[in-house]
Amino acid sequence: MDQPTVGILHPGSMGAAVAACATANAAAVLWCEAGRSTASTARAARFGLTPVPTLPELLDHSDIVISLCPPAAAEGLAHDVSERRFSGVYVEANAINPERAQRIAALLEPDATVVDGGIVGSPPVGGKTPTLHLSGGNDATSRIEALFAGTAVQTAVLGVEVGKASALKLSYASFQKTSRVLVALAVGMAREHGVDQELIEVASRRTDSYLSEPQYVAKTAARAWRWGPELEEAADTLEAAGLPPEMLRAAASTLARWQDAKDDGELTLTDALDRLAQP
């Protein structure tokens, strides 16, 4: 099969680096200059992308379009693409929820073939190797796998249902990004009372991620009746220090859904998740 021409919307830090990897197996990788900043222009040039003046020109010349933009812009961008009746493969690779991914697919099909994508990891520069998770039709996902074969962007196909890749991306992001905010709150609280270095020392004794130990959820549910009030106390401490308490109050509210699981040593992960979803 001939090498495809690829369009990237838009070359931000992730988009430009991913697009640069695609150049290995593409005839050309295009980007649209219209309305973009001087920083975008410099970034695209650094990664060897080919500029075109307008979105219609990019779409007319592209076999595959990859959308990587701020989540809030994803649907508007897809609408602009749909107006041109783009008929290639459209990779919706933004961090959006599965329902939005499905709406975008409905907007672009049947003219285009939509592949749902979700990138887990850092931009593929300096030895980083993120994974582009894909879900959609077999022929289309195979083309995207071929596009990134042998590059720093790894691919993994999750199935044919649009929305699966987005769901995996947001499931991971919900932990990975929220945990960073929790670190800020915990260290901020400790610093207010002069024990921040001691906190870091205590935390350094455990380096595993709770996300890799989902069996611990059942134990959390059984202890929720104690942990909820503890987090309310912590939220009060944050508030007294001028730090935002809302995240811990929300966590306490979540724990309250497990009030009837008090000290239940027989609770399973499935039981705990069911109670969390249907209190």
C-alpha cells in the first residue's frame, strides 16, 4: 500500500511529537497554519511537518487526519472537518469522554471512518514511548498501527467500539492527574505545620501505585465509615491553611456511599464497585 498523507490537528507539544513519528511511514505530514501561533509554527518546523495555508487544503490532501487539541475544542474541530465531507480516516485522539467520541463519530460518518484514540504517556521525545490506544473498525485501526510501526509511538487496539479508547484514557487520567493534585494538597498542608520533609520521608517508604492494586478498593469500602470523617478533618485543616478543601470533601462524600459496608471483611471488589455505582 502506498504511504498515506497525514494531517495533524494541531501541532501542540503532544500533537507535533506524535506527528513527527508518523513521518517515518507517511508520504508527508501536513499541518494548517491558519490562526496558529508563532510557537506552533516553530514547533512544526522543528518536527519536520509540512505547512498548508488552510484547513480545506489539509483535508483535501490527507488520507488520515489525527485530531490532537485541547478537549474543549474537539467537537468544534470535528464539525469544521465534517463540513468539508472529509472521506479518509479520522483519528479522534483527544482526552474526551466516550459519549463525545461517539458524537464525533456520528458527525463525521459515513463520509469519514472514525477511529477512537487515547494516548497514555508523555510526548514521544527523549526516549519516551507513549501508547496510542485505538478502537474502531479493523481496517482503519490496522492503518493507524502501520502508520506508527517501528516508531516511539506504540499502538494497542482495544476493539471495534468507538469510545473504548477514550474510556481507558480518562480512567487512567482520572487517577494519574488527580493524584498529582492530592500531592500538592498533602504537601501544602504539611508545610503549613512544618512537617513537609517528614511527610515525604514517610511516603518514600511506599513506592507502589494503588491503581495497580484494585483489590484494595474493598478494604477501603469497609473502612469508609472511619475514613470519611478523617478526610473531613483534613479538609478543615486545608481550609484553615488557605488551601482548597473541596477535593477532600468530595472524597469524603464518595466514601459515604459505602457507609453500609462497615467493617465487612467479606466484601469483594465487585461488591464494592457495585455499591459505589448504585448506592
